[in-house]
Amino acid sequence: MKVLYIGEPQTHEKYLKGIVPSHWLYGACEMERDGHDVIWEQESGELFHDIRLLKKHKPDIVFIPNLNIGHHKLLLAKKALGLCNTPVYAYLHHGRPSRTGIGAKIIRFLLSGVNHLFFLSQKSMAETTAGGYVDADKCSCPDWGPDMDFYGKVPVCDNGRFVSTGKENRDFDILIEAFKQTGAPLTIMTARAHGDNDYSDLKKRCKDISNIEVVITENTGDVYPKMLKAMADARALVCPLMTDRLSYCVGLSTIADAEGLGKQLIITKNPYHDRHRIKDFNQVVSVQDWVDAINGINKKFKNGNSTGISMQSAYEQMSKVLFG
């Protein structure tokens, strides 16, 4: 079957070079390995972009790994009006809580054109269906998880350090305070900025804290091998999240890294993380929670528990929807 992938094809190029795992492409690599003809095209906000791609490639289905409704509004509108017969499948990363007004009506109309929506979180899916944006029978949560073939080739060890590699809505204030109190070695690897988060002062803030190392990286996937090495060598991963921005499953990529590498994880409690994914990790809220979790891991170190969830198992669920 011919699949038109509309997303970030340069990520696929990095995957082919062994730089990043397949789950960054949300099942499209698994589609290709399954014998399907995947056409890798760049997403664009230009109004007629999707329509031109459809005319050029004449795909059997369209797959959008991260649905930006505004970028695909013409395609979705044509689908909703019955003017396009090509099935459209997409991952919706952020749920849609119930709202009123013309904006909500437009979103409901556009989402009605999607044949099926995949979600990263049961809570995000429940919000979207409860809000009347899409019928429940057109939604599923296939447990997006790590590419175990990729992680299985990564040598792991325990150098005693804790490592934070995230950049999206990270609460480094609470992380720094907790590690100041414990004295445990911490490496923070993050971008100088991400969205409206500015982390450029982190090095200055931590220069006199001997147990905390700060590494500022470029905001691209090219730095992932360096981050992967740090995570693979670490005692545990840490993921501090801003508690006022827990409106989606932020932090899920770090959960996948911990699962893939078999590492312990300390992560801010987020209601959008499905319980079966997080139950064996340390969920924290306060500074004292962080301190207790850090000391607990150092006192009784153990490897992480495998949930059995992977991108491969997620694709098996997805393929039943996509290809029957």
C-alpha cells in the first residue's frame, strides 16, 4: 500500500543513519518494514500543499504523525465535505477539552474529516471524545513506545550520575534545589531555549554547584547520540516538568528512553501519563519527593522494569486500523 507521510522527512534520514530511533516517526518506519511504500514529504502551512502532494503521489492513505490542524485545514475540510476520498490517519498529540464558540465548531468540523486519530494518552483521547470533537470509535491509544531494536544495540552501564535530557516545559528550579540538597551527581543536557522557555542562564546558575553539570546543546535531533550516551551510562534519568503546564503528556519521550534503556526514572507526576506506563517509576511533586526518590535510588539501585511496550507493539495495534 502507498502511504503518504506528511511530517519531518529529515528525521527519517537520521533514522536511516542510526542517529535516532524509529518511534520518532510514529510507526512510519514500521510501515515501511512491513512492505508498504512510504513516501516521505515535509509538512507545510501553505494552504494547497497537501492537495498538491495528493495529486503528485496518488497515495492509498495519508499518515500525519503530529497533526497541526491549521497546517492541514484544506485537506481536512475537503475530507469533511466528502470532496476527498483518500483516507487520512493522524496522531493528535494534544487533547481537546470541551469548549464552545466558533473556534471549537471549526475544529470539530475539521477533525470530522480524519478517518482515525491515534493518541499518546488515554486522558487526551477521553478529553477529545468527551468534548464532541470526534467519535470514540474513530480513536485509539496504541501505546506509542520505544524502538527496542534501536535501544538493544546501545551498551549501558551505571556511572552513578542522574541525567536530564529534556527541553520541553522543564522545571529546572526544583531539580537544582533537590540535587543541591542531596549532593548526588547530576548532568543537565538541554537546549538554550525551547518554545517560550529560556534556559540560557542554567550554566551560570549552576557554576558554583560542584555536583551539577550543565551541557547546553543545539535544539536539533543531531545531538541525540550525545544525549543517548549520557542516558545509557547514567544511574537513572530525571524529568522535571512545570506543574502549571501539565495539559498533555509532556515527558513521554523520556519515559520511552527509560523503557528502552532499562533505566530508573524520576518524573514529575502528570495526569496525562497512563498508569501502566508510569507505575514502576518514581512520580514526584515536591522538592522533598525529589530528594526522597534520589536517595532511594542511590540506596537501593536497580535496573528499570520492562513494560513490554514498544514501537513495534504500537504498530501492531495501528496496522489493524490502517490496513485492516
